[in-house]
Amino acid sequence: MFAAFSSVACSASLAGTAAPPFPQPSGWPIIAKATRSSEPLGPGVSLAHVRLATADGPLAISIVRADLRNPYVSLAAAAHHDGIVGPGEPLRDMAERVGAEAGINGDYFDINGSGAPLNALVIGGRVEHSGDGKAAFVAGRDNRVSMGVVSWSATLTNRSGFTLPIPTVNDLTGAAPTLVTPLLGAAPAGEATCVVLDPDRDPATYRVIAIDRNVLALPLLRADQLAVAARGGADQPVTDGLSVGDVVELRQSTALDGVALTPGDIATAVGGGPLLLRDGRPFDDPNPPAAQEANQRYPVSGAGVSADGSTLWLVVVDGRSPKTSIGITRPMLGSLLAALGASDAIGFDTGGSAELVGRRLGDLRPRVANVPSDGRERAIADGLFVVNSASIGPVADLVVRSPFGSVLVGSHLAFRVAAVDAHDQPVPIGSGRVSFSSDAPGIASVGKIATLTAHRPGVARIRAAGYGSGGLFNVRVVNRVAQLRIADIPSEVPVGSIRQLAIEARSGNGEPIAVDASQVRWTLQGRGAQLGAGGVLSAGAEPARVRVSAAVAGARASREVEIGEHDVAVDLAQRRWRYASLPAGLPGAVDDEPAPDGSAALRLAYDFSTSRGVRAAYAERDIALGGRPVALAIEVFGDGKGEALRGAYRNADGVVDTVAIARSVEWSGWRSVRAAVPDDARYPITWLRLYAFGGRSDQNAASSLWFRNFRAVYPGP
């Protein structure tokens, strides 16, 4: 995650006379206080972090601003692992692969199935996935940005007059033929017929080099090859109309909001939705993805462009964290982008997928710029990226950076040195050719390595020199700490475990202060643990509750630590549970039929064979869970058919979140499983449902899961 930036920060109260560092978006709660830090990422590209105190709660906003008229700014899209189906990939890894200086998550995707994006995806001018009728972000080769519904179709004809309509790209979920590109890879084909096409003399002509029937997996294609795949009844016209050796013509047509485009009009496209702004006004998208999220506070992401097309904003607002950021609704995201200056705007996937990455000057890899609500990067399907297109040259500047701008007297501060060329491209360097000096060695001295020692209060300027260039870093040495907190400890510390405790020290204006661990004095109250030198906590063998305290330079902090856990039974009486399904009407029931071994249990019975696509069977019941449970545990009698088992709960603010209980029920018989409640849950929570999702049971008339011994797990004794 990004630590504190070596950048200028400002703050203001809207009640005062100072100009606020952030505009008040229309329809938002009143902003009482705002702080903002920013830094350049490259030519025409910057990253800002905004912290707001609003009447409804705190908000954390990350914003990339890009000058689309800068000759070194280009836009790109990337798919997970350069593929369409398969496991997702963190946004940061995709950004590194395309050499991006900034990036944002893209489309909604088949999260529990194929992993494929649901909407349009265009990479390098080639359509890699057809649209689903929802809005997408579109950029031309000249960085001209548009937003709307991307539609695609193609026809394949041979010289004998055979014509085959092709409505989709890299999508085998339907019965119609689909165009296959190399990005689909060796995807499961479900006994499809596959026609492999080699390029011929003209750009739109190909030669049929293979027709394979009943293939279980698609062939790996060369970069210049294409294929057509069809299954079910759609494969018969293909086999009847085409033969190996045929020369065929492939005509593709693409449109944006029904208006035909030429091949160069789309260089990059990433699916998303809904549209949030159009021509400077709020837009109520009639066909949004996940319509139920429209007016819920979520972690959200989106993009906006100015009316003249010169400026792009990529924005992520964190959520699901009452202490740091409560999230916003989709209309609020539209208002935010309008306040920044956007005329047209679109949303992308929300929740744990909402993420922004940025590559700081001199860094070789991008970093996560926000705080994803999963507590870590989610593996996603695709992303939109800002790329510095300049060629890499020699070192022009050194960048000296530290996560701390202040250090306590008697402590040490490590910093790092990186290099950029004349166009802010990172240039790898070695540490042996860089020297360091301090203009005030009595305040802070520095040796041959990139670490300084703080001697007395004051300000020192640290200089790095090497490669014919230099860089500066200002550090403030202080002798007092104004704010002290004990860094986050897990909600539950296991019995018998060892934890290294740490502190976070800040000045009166909130700037972080570097403090050596040896300067912190630790104390412990209560039985059930021991606290050693340097803040090493050793938990005892039994659940317990203790209080740890830390003191340094006139500041003190303490917090309670829960050791071990206990659980409370949750009633599984069948009469209180309800059955539901997606899509509605799938056969099934919730009852008390015994498990196959005769055990008394709650049964969830369902039949997924009557439907295709997304399918789920729910056992529903509202159960208020008191206190702050850290996990839910349950015994499950599995059927071995591979369904995903999930649960859902409602937070105190009304937002419904899900937890994964088992990625795949591959076992038969009883097994104890456990699902952690996310750290950012807003207590008290209400348990809503257990449900089976997807699976390989298409050909089975009926499936069942049994549940018993459902428990809420709480920390401490």
C-alpha cells in the first residue's frame, strides 16, 4: 500500500476563510474538513489522495488526473494473464506487464465461474470480448474518449456463397457461433466444433486449415490466427458450409450506441457501467450492471472526461470501513466526477474489485494507491491503464523518498533513492554510485548507506548525488510525539502465538514520525499473556483478555487484546429457514430431511439442471448476531459436485456483504468449514443466508447439502 507521500499536503475547514482543497459535490453531505496530498507520476499524469470528514462519515478518495493531449500519455487495456477465461489477476500485476504508470479496475466479471469479463474488451484495436449491452469506456488511437454501448458482429463467407453470422467474440456461453482470438487460449469447449483460420493475402481473408469436431478444449492459436467455434445446434451449419482449404472472408462491424465505427475508432475499450454523466448532466442509465447497488454505499471506481476531451480522471472511493471511509453511492460518484470537471463519466466494478494503482517516480513497479475493501488486492478480469509512451533515456534526476517526513531525536530513518529520465521514465540504478550528505549534520547525520541518525530538533536537508545528477529530501527532527496509537492487531490473537507489537507516532498536524522500536516502553495489564522487550507479545494457552500500553516521547496509547476464541451456537431449526433461488423458480427446498448417514441436519436441496448461466440456491433466514463475531463455523455434508458454498450478512448500515465458506464442495460426507467475517464489517451484523452457487451439477437431477453445528465465533474468553 502507499505510505505517506513525500508531497505537499493541505487542509482546510469549510467553515473558515481558507479556500477548500476539495470542491463540494452536488447532493453530497456537507464536507467539514478536507486534506489532500498529490504527486506527479509522469508527463501530464498525477495522483492525489483526498481525506474528507463529512456529515455522514469519513471518505478516502484516490484520483489520477491525466492530460490526454500530452504526447507521452497513452491509454491501454489488459486482460488477466493476457487471457479471457481462467483465474483472475491483481490489477498491479497487469499494470506492471503493460508498463503503466497508473491503472484502475475495469469490468464486472464471472467471479465464480469462467473469470471472463461480462462486457466489451478491446486491446490494441482488436475486439477480444463482445459487449453485453451495457456501457463501456472507449478510447481511440488519438486518446479521444467516448462512453456508451459497444456492439459487435461479423459474417464469415466463402466463395460458394455460404454465409455464417457470428454474434460474439470469445463467448461460448450461448448456442450461437463465436469468433475465437488467441487470448481465449485452450478454454473448455464443451464438445464444440472449431474451425481454425490462417491469414490469407488480403487483411479480411483467411484460409480454413482445420475443422475439429467434438473438441473438449479449444486449440492454442498463433497471434495471427483466428477460429470460429460453435456447439449444440449451431455447429451443424458450420460443418455443412465449410471445408478445409476454403478461402473465407471475415467482415467485422463495430458500433458505439448504434453508430458504426471504422476499425481505427476503437483502440482500447473496457466494459463497465453504468453511465453516470452525459454532457455534464447526471444520467440515469436504463441498463446498469448490478442495479441493486445503485443507491447503496459501496467502494466504487469510475472514470470521467472533460467536455473538451483534454482531461481524464480515474477515481476510486474506498468503502466498508467506518473509521476511514464509508463509501458512496453511484449517483454520488457521478456528482464527484462532475465536481472534478468531468462532462461524461462511467462506473466500473465495485466492492472489493474497486482499486487504483500508481507508479511513483523512479519506481519500477506500480503500487496499490487505495485501500481495497477485501484487505488485499482482488484477482480481477481486466483493467484500464495510463501508460508513459516515451522512450527510456539516461538518468536525468534522482528521487529521494521516505515514508516519514519526521524522525524522533535518537531514532534512525531509512530512505531510498531511485532515478528517472527526462520524461519521468524509471531508470534502474545501483546504490554503489550514489553518495549522501546532510547540510545540518548536528541535526541529522547520514553515512554511506541511505540511513540518517537524528541528533537534535530542527530541519536537515539530505542530498543524494550520483549518475551526474542529484536529489534532495527534507527531514524534520522532533523531540515530542503528539499522537500515538498501537498499530493494528488482529481481532483474535491465537492462543500460544507470538505477535510483534508496533506503534504509529504522529505530530500535532498528523504527519507520521519515525521512531526506533528501542525507544518505546511497553507495559501489560491482565493475565493470559507475557510482554517481552521490544513489544513481543506471547499469548498464553487459554483464552484471555489483556491490555497493552505503549509510551514514547510524552505520548501514551493502550488497547485491549483478545486471546483465543469462544463460540455461540446458532439455531438451525428448519421451520425458520426459507428457500429461494437464482433465477427464480429453480426446483429446491429447505427442510429437515436427515443426512445420508442418518444425522439430523438442515438440508438445502436444489436442481441446477433446468437452467444455464448463473445459478444459486439459498437457505435464508435473518439471524441477529450480537457482539462482534470474527468468524462463522459450520459442519457441511458435501455432495462432491463442486458447488461453491457462500454466505451473506447485512451490516449495521444496511449494506449486504458475502463471505466465501468453501470455494468448491469437492468432498462427500461431513466436514467442518469456517468463514472469517471481514475486519471492515459494521457491527452488529445480521446473518441472511447460506447458499450453493454454480457447480458442475448441470447433468444431475438433484443435489443437496446438509448443515449442522452452526456457530458464531467470538474473540477472547
